[in-house]
Amino acid sequence: MRIAFSVDGGVASFPGLRRPVTLECDRLPPERSARLKALVEEAHFFSAAPAPPSPAARDVRSYTVEVDDGARCRTLTLTEPIADAALRALVEELRVCARMPST
């Protein structure tokens, strides 16, 4: 499974400091890979309804998540606040992974 993750916007956003991250689950430690795969499943990522467009607001952070499991590929853009708890947990884990030195 491959997951691409990027962050846009937010208070004091510095685009040059926010690089997109691509995670190859097979290259992650087994427990991290298993956690990400479980979160994708719990969020029903491939069938989750897209979030309704939120009214334009300043300093709102959005996350673009693309998951490719070999058979399916889907991209979702999620804007804070993320109402769905499972999708929110996936984004939180991806934010942790994005800060890891090995990514």
C-alpha cells in the first residue's frame, strides 16, 4: 500500500516547509504499517463519502490523502475540522509519519 499525504493552509503556513510525503507501507516498521492499513480500513477510505465543501475561511488547514492498495486508488481532500472520527485518526497518524525522519 502506498499513501501520499500533503497539508495545505493553516495559521502561519509556510508552503516551502510542507513537502508532500509518500509512504510505502512495505518499507515502514511492521507495527506502523499495520496501524496505517487498519486506519485506512476503519475509515472505509475507498467508499467514504467526500466531505461537503466548507465555506471559505481563512487559515483553514486541508489534507490531501491518496491511498493506492494495488487494486484501488483514491484521493480525498479533507478540511479541518474533520467530522469523521476514523478519517481524523488516519490524518493524525499520517501527520506523525510525515514528521518521522525516515519518510
